[in-house]
Amino acid sequence: MRGMLAGSLEMTSDGTVRGMVGGDVIVTPGVHATIKGMIAGDVIVERGASVRITGMVSGRVVNLGGVVEVRGMVAG
């Protein structure tokens, strides 16, 4: 995803967020995601998902049984 999204984003396939998301990002089971942009809400990582964060998350990172790597900034 590139650009700006005013609401939340549910990732159901592998990909990279390079823009700004105004709500939460939910990464569903089995999905591998990279966040290089800015997330105004939370990042929710469901069981079996994996996320690499090199951007900024204003909210929290909620890990429900996935794999999370943070090399960016999490403010919440």
C-alpha cells in the first residue's frame, strides 16, 4: 500500500505499507508484512503472522501470537 488511507487497513496478503494509515493495521494469520510508513493507530499481529516495522507506529503493537521485529519507532 502506498499513499494515505484515512481508516484502518486489514492485510490479508503479503505486502509493504509505505504510506500513512490513519487507523489500525491488522495483519491476518499467515501474512508477512513490512511497515515502512506511518501508522496513526495500533498494529495488531494475529497468530501466525509476521511483521517487520522500520517506520513509525503512533499507537501500540499488539502481538496475538505472531512474530514482530521492530527497527523503527513505536510511541504507544
